[in-house]
Amino acid sequence: MRKRIIAISLFCAIFLTVQLTEATAAVMSNDIQETTAEHNWVEYSTDIKEFEVGTHEITYWKNFMRYTRTCTISHVIRTVVYYCDIHDITKSETFLEDIVHSEKHSH
């Protein structure tokens, strides 16, 4: 009796493992087929924003006197969104366009 229960349990475990492996392989093959098709990327939108990222103190001399000012640092970031009409998906790229200092000084 025990041998039959063990044999049936083992058979069920092997059967379920084979079924799950086949299902996983089918999903993976679909993913591979989708990624091999070429994309038709078209620029959908462009957005440029300026973000304040920090400050630092600068010192300078004027008429033999030492002065300090606070310089604000900002990053200008451009984000481009692309759309693929074949697969109905989007992707985006982000670029650092410029680093802006509020005060004119040497770095």
C-alpha cells in the first residue's frame, strides 16, 4: 500500500514538473519572438526642466575686501519619450543638457 502511494505521489510530482517546465518554456519563447521583431520608434514628446540641486558658498575680493555669496546650482534635464506603434510600447531617454550656476565664478 505504501509503495503505491509513493509511486502515485512521485508520478504526480513528475507530471506537474513537466507541465510547469513546458509552460515556462512557452512563455519564454513568446518573449523571445516579441523582442526579435523590429521596433518603429517615433519621437513622441520632449520635455525640458530645470531642477535646483544644491548650493555652495563662493568668495571673491572687491576693493581689497573679501565677500561671500551663495551660488545656486541647477541642472537642465531633457527627457525624450519614444513610441512604437507596432508593439504599442514606449521608452524614454534622459539627458543632462547643462549645469547652471546662479553666480558667475570659476569652478
